[in-house]
Amino acid sequence: MRNIILASVCAAALLVPAAASAQLTGTLGGGYTRVTNGGGADAYGVVGSLATEIGSGWSLEGNGSFYNFNPGALDIWSLGGNLSTSTGFGRIAGGTTHTGTGFAHATTYGGGADWFFSDVLTLSLRGGGHYASGGSDGGYVGLQGAYYLMPNLALSASADYVGNSTGDINFQKLKAEWQFSDSLPLSVYGGYQRSDGAGTQTHSIFVGVKFYLDGAPNLVGHHRTGSLGYIGQSFIQSGVY
């Protein structure tokens, strides 16, 4: 865990000058997830995103992640892209993500919107469809609320429902994120997630760090003008970290 976090921070620091000169924004982070029931499982991984403006108020963002469960047992990777633009109420986005495990693959597609309800509250909605190797397909919908106790301290709660031809899955997540310095765009986060499907419940806790490459002074700015976050992720990505 420590090595992943240090590598993420160092790589992000090296990328800052290049990102600034190319007018790019993004994030880079590392995290750890512990499944607490069913015999337990550990996952370590890195997550990142990079975005650029393409004209007429639109931006193109790419994102990716790689996680390893019970080191050596299972790898999960993802690559995705989204188009987004700011609106009078917040911003909207749409795109697709491909996820693989080495023996199975899945593609999700859809859109989402952030509503900046007030200076301290953001409401987010996303939904779309998915299909996977083996013939499984269906749709998903999710909702998240983020509340800022301070400009650098955010609490969020989300719920996602996934329906497909092999069964339904529900995800619920609670998360806290803190940026401890205005001069260093580095945050730490942690939380709890519950999922249930096919008569099985899974409980997990997660922690991690994230480096922001967008130049905003605090978490409110990072979340509202930088990486898309929740509305730019598939439910598969969100279910890991």
C-alpha cells in the first residue's frame, strides 16, 4: 500500500509541469480495499484520469484503473472516455468504459449530470447500459450526494442499481475525503461500501490518496471543475474504490 501511494504521488508531481503546458487536467491516485466478510479479500490499485478542452465548451476525458485482488489471484483493469460540458446548473457527461479481468470482459455506456445545488451541496445522477462476455446485458442507474463541511472536507453517499440478465446488484457507499493543504493538491479518502446480489452481501472498507492536476485551490474546485469523478465512472469502477 505504501509503495503504491508513494509511486502515485511521485508520478503525479512529475506530470504537473507537462499538464500545465498542455492545458491538461487530471487525477492520479492509489488505494487499498479490504473485503471484510466471506473469508475476506485485499485489493491494491492505481486510478487516474486526464482531460483536455476540445473547443466550443466541450472537454474530452480519459480514465483508467488497475487493481489486483489477493496479490496474484485476480487483476481488474479498466479504460474509458467521456465527453463533457458545463451547463447553467452544473455539467453533463457521456461516454463508455471497458473493463477486463483476464477471463471476462464488460463494456458500460451511458451518461450523467452534476447539479451544483448550492455552494456546499452537489447532487449527481448517472445511468446507462452494459454488456459482458457470456451474453450478460442490462442497465444501471445511480445517485450521489456530496456535502462540503469545509472547502477541503467532503462527505458523500451514493447508491447504484444494476439490472442484467443474470441477476440484479445493488451498491451503497459512504466516503469522506480531505485535502489537508491549500498549497498541495493532495487528498486522502476512506469509506465503506456494501453490495448485494444473487443472495450474497459483500462489505468492504477502502482508503487511498489522490493527487489533483487541475490547479483548483480546494476540493470544491477539484470536484466541480476538474475530473468528472462519479458521473465519469462506470458502476464497475466505482465498486472497486
